[in-house]
Amino acid sequence: MRCLIVDDEPLAQQVIEEFASRVPFLTVIGKCNSAGEAAEILRNNNVDLIFLDIHMPRISGLDFISSIVNPPQFILVTAYSEYALQGFNVNATDYLMKPVPFDRFLKAVNKAFELFQLRLKGFQDPPSQQYMLVKSGYQTIKVTLDTIQYIEGLKDYVKIYAEAKKPILSLLTMKGLVETLPVEKFIRVHKSFIVSTERIKAISRNRVMIGEQWIPIGENYREAFRKRMFDQK
């Protein structure tokens, strides 16, 4: 992944650059002190991931990322925990608190890499052979989409329930999966559940049955679910 470091503190830049040098799938293509410099680099380079400070001269990191039409993934790096909610409201991949420990940095970039791979190589034609590559522990597992029954979102992970005996645990996000999975086959029914429409066996007022498991339908998802399942022509 091609990375850009945006921070007005030289020491903070050095720490992130040194951490990134330890991760094989990261390549730092630039460092800059302000949003203006970052915008110039983005205009002239392909960037997959930005390490972004919030407090910078003239324009904040949050305002900068909100101004980009199609922003790359970004990880906020800041000393101010009170901005965490705002960060996730603008779809930050993760939020790192200074001083950043390497293990927490590694967890954040692994999450970004999983989403990057999911978008880059997740699906292959023809449709009957669609699959996604999922990292679970030290393995990369090929999961055929037609075998997926439902997906459960946990705090930092997801569980993919397919035809295997055990669910596959992976460091992915529900948002990333919703954006990547084919909409004709999957629907989000709850903040913590995505289900395969082809695997639905029964529907009650607030639940759907997948296999022998009842899955709740969240209040915020009921109307969209009803339209999808019952208003099709």
C-alpha cells in the first residue's frame, strides 16, 4: 500500500515512517506538514492510505479529509481522544493515540490492508466462481460467496459463517464488507449482521432465519429490508 504521512510534528512523522518500514506491505511515498502539501501530493500520486494528524496549521485533518471527493483510506493519528467519534463519522479506518505503540499501529494497518485486499481482489468472474480472500490469523482463506450464510460484526473483527464447521474470524469491518459484497446477494439487517438473501428460510416481524439461527432485524434496517424482500417487481 502506498502511504502518505501528514503531520506537522517532525518527530511524529519519523515514528510513523519507522513503524511503516517494518511492515512489508507499506511503502511511504511522502511526508508533509500541512493539508495543502498533502493535497498537492494526492493530485500527482496514487495514495492508498494516509496517516493523518488532526491538529495542523490552517486546516484540520478532519476538514481536509472531508474536502476530498474520493479519499483513500486514512488512519487518524492524534493526541486528542475527544476527536475519536468525529473521526469515525468521516469514515476513518482507525484512530491512533500519540504516543503510538507499534502493536497498536500494526493492528490498524492490518485492518487497512484487509480492506485494501478485499476491494482490490475480492471478486472474480464468472459470477458462479465469485469469492473473496480473507485473512484469518496467519492464513489467507478463499471464501466462495455462495457458501456464506451470514456475517456477524464484533468490536474489531467479523465472523463469517459459511458452510465450514467453524466461523471464520477476520480483522475486517462491516462497512467495508457492505461496500464490497454484491448487493444482489447480501443485505445488512442489523448493525451487527449481514445476511445472504438466498439463505433466508423464514421471516418474522423482527427476525430472519438463516439455517437454524434467528438473526435480528434492527429498527434502522427494517424499512430497507422490507422493500428489498417484498416490494420487488
